[in-house]
Amino acid sequence: MTDSATIAALAARFPEVKTSEFRGTTRAVVLSKSLYDALAFLKSERQFDFLVDITCVDYLHYRGAEDRFGLVYLLANTETNERITVRTFLNEPELTVPSAVSLWEGANWMEREVYDMFGITFAGHPDLRRILLPEEFTAFPLRKDYPLQGRGERHNFPVLTRENA
Amino acid sequence: MSLATAHPNAVSDESQDYIWTLNFGPQHPATHTTLRLVLKLDGERVVEALPDIGYLHSGFEKLGESLDYNQYVTITDRMNYISPMSNNVAWHGAVEKLLGIELPRRAQYIRVIVAELSRISDHLLCNGAAGLDTGAFTYFMYAFYQREVLYDIFETLCGARFTNSYTRVGGLMYDMTPLVIEKIRAFVKDFPKTLDDMERLLNRNKIFIDRTKGVGVLTKEEAINRSASGPVARGSGVTRDLRKDEPVLPYGDFDFQVCCATAGDCYARYLVRMAEMRESLGIVQQAIENLPQGPINVPIGERTALPTKRMVYSTIEGTISHFELEMSNRGFKVPHDECYSAIEAPNGELGFYIVGNGSDVAWRARCRPPSYIHFALFPHLIRGHTLSDIVAVLGSLNIIAAELDR
């Protein structure tokens, strides 16, 4: 579904980009330091005007994985219906990437959700707060090392009573 | 209020003390579901709306990492419970793309039929509730009577009215019986009359038009830039419809139109949904009359769909296949790779990003929820409108909190 001209243009501009093909979808892996430039390039030069989704995958103990987190940007072109998946890999402790809100306004809540669930921060985001979980929450539950059993964070929350509310 | 003060753009109360704060929800009849808004008001005008969501967050994506590909379909029912069939079709469409399975023709057609029926069901609820919120109660009853007929059809088809869980990896739970086909034909015959009545009731109703026209305007550029899809984007003039543009199911076989409006307000979104119901009905009619014969599941050689009971009891291949699929340490093989697949759900682009890790449990099951992305538009759409416009805008975006929070 991705035009070969897009892949050629991306490879010419960013020589370190690795592309692969699976079930008709092209995935481009970029370095995290050139992520913003690659996204801006795809938006301005190749007209990927529609940000479908931003998500993250934790590859802890995943077979053959070398990096901990994979950030996934799904882009689409509303005129030609071309699609491309841009991925970048992150490792602790440098879990910060530039925010894409200046390119697509729709990235705002998607980045907040990734931050909420994985603890990846987006530099330059206008309002990076937790969105689905309460503000007092301390952990990042979609990480693979988050325990599935136990008492959880809830017993650390402040207890409100009628007297001191 | 910690939420209001935490926001960097929060209005400082010293200089503008005429601005007052109103809490809307999370338990309010006009929000329909559990969501909360903190409103900064100047008299009756909304200066700023701060959404506070997460009240229904139940970890659906984490559950996807411990339930197998067939079990997780029950969770997708509970995401957008207004159109569960569409979610089932989207989820298993993504799983089958990851596995590289080509469905039999009959299964593809049945999936088209149930997806389109659920689109009608969703639009009936959305428009009906939008009418109810703006004072049109009769209209709401007309819509809900037809939803009841659709629930009857789904009950006859798969035994469940609300949470259908109808699809399976590589096929469907049950085949369509002649009784279901008869009921769908009756619905296709009767429904246009109701649709005509509904259009006559509300399309030129002065009260409804005053409440919705020019309210919550979203321009085409903003719709694209803010990732809107489905009727919300098409109400603003975006022609994107995944059924035409990149169909997963055989939509190319059917003759239908993509419905668009250009105004981008609540009334335009209402009109798009009304027009889409007619087109969906046309697709259902064409699919039901041209329903191919044949199996509804992939052959048992693929080892993903359960064989029929007759095969299990009378053939060795059936017995082995059933055993392999049922034992908790067997299951089917999935590539160590990841892919994204989306369908045009009633609310917009509903996609799943699945990472496979060899077993029949996903490593990551990400859902691209249209309600979540559309609710991010809400503070932008409501700014400068009055308090009573909130229900009109919320209704036109069709926010389903279970899908919003997952």
C-alpha cells in the first residue's frame, strides 16, 4: 500500500532508515533522534496528512528483540490512501521523543495515552498528563514488568473521609 | 479543583472572576455514559471545557495480552457496545491479516451483512439520542423500535442480543439459517418506511435545526489534522471511507455511495448518518440476495477454526484438529510479527494493531478507538457555544464511554 517513491524518498533523505514489508504494509524503522524530522518529512513532502494512531509496544523478553520499547506511528494520506508505519526503538533511561502535536493536532491525546500506559515522555507536548488513569497512579500498567497479581497501587491512594474531605 | 488548576491554559480566577466553573458528569443523564467535563463558563457561554475521562477504564488492552485470539472477541463486544458486530469483524479481520488467512466467500458476505446491520443500529441510536437530547422524543421511539428488530435478528443469528461475539478466527460461530435470512429480508422491506418517517419528523424541524445548525463546526482541514474519521470527518467534507478506499471485506461487489456533507456542524453529521443508513440497507439487500453457498470456516487444514461436531465425531482429522485447538498448551501458530488492520466501523476507523509472538495469545492488542479520538475534538468544538449546545455536540460525535476508556 506504500508507494515505492515514498520509500525511495525516505531512504534518500534518511540513509539509516530500514524498511520492511509484511502483509502489504511497509514499516520504516527510524532512529529516535531523527524521528521528528522523518515524520515532518513524510507530512510535508509525501502528503501524509492523516495521523491514524500512535502506540507503543514493550518488547521485554520478546524473542529476538534488542530494544525495550517500540513506538509506532501509523500514517495515511487521505488523497491517495497510501499508508506507512513508522517505528522507532527506545531504551531506558532515555524514554523521551519529540512530540508530534505540532505536526498533527490529533497526536495530543494519543501521546498522552502512551505516556499514561508506558511512561514515555514527549518533549514539547502542550499538556502531558495522565489521561485514563488517576493522577495519583505511580506505575505504567501496559509495561510487561507490571505485576498482574497483588494488591496494586490502590492501597497507596489517600483515603478520603467525610470529616477531612 | 485539581484538574482545572493543573491545566497550563487554565484561566486565572483573580483577573476574570466573572468566570464560573461547572462540573458536568460523570453521572449525568445527558452524557449518556460515564464521562466528566469541567466547564469554565462566562454566563451561559463555554469559555473552556476540560474533559476528564477514565471512569470506565478496565484495562482491555492488558486483557488482550492474556486472552487468546478467540477469547478476546468477547472483550471487543464491550468496547463499542452499540455496534458489537463491527468490533468483532474488525478484531478478527486484524487477526486474520496477521495469520495470512483468506476467508471463504460466504463468511465474507455474512460479515458484510452483520457489519452493515450494526452500522444501522449504531446510527439509529446516535441520531435517536441526538433527537431525544434536543427534545424530539417521538423520533427516538421510532429509532429504538427498529433497533429492537435488529436485536431480534442478531439473537436469531447467534443467540445473543447485545454482546454477540459472533466471529471466530477463520470464520464465524454459526451459519445463517433461512429464518435469519427471512427476518433480514423483512427488515430490508420495512425499514425504509421508518426512515422516511424519521426524515419527515426531524430533517426540516425548526427546533432541531436551530439547535444543531452552525453548532460545533469542524472544518475539513481540522478534521484531517485532528485525525477525525467516519461520519464526523465525512460531515466536514472528507471523502475518506475505508469501505471504498481499502476494503478488507468484499465491498467492491456492492453498489453504494459514500455520503458526505460540507457544513461540518452537528446537523451535517446528522444528515450523513441518515444517508448512510439508506446506503447500508442497500448493501445488506445486495449481499443477502447474492449470498454465496459454501462453508463459513476456513478448511481444517489451516488449524484455526474449530471443525463441526459431525467432523469431530466421524473423522480422524476433525478429532485431531479439535484436540489441538482445545488443549491449552497447543493452539495455533502465529508469526513473530506485527500488523495493523482497520475497517470502517459506524463511528469511524476502528483498527487493531496486533503483535504476535508465536502463541495464540497476542503480545500486544492495541485498539484504535474512534470515540477516544473524536472526544479529543470536543473542547475545540464546544468553545464559544452555550451550555445547552454541549448535549447536541456530544450526541453528534457519538461518544461511547466504554470505547473511550477501554
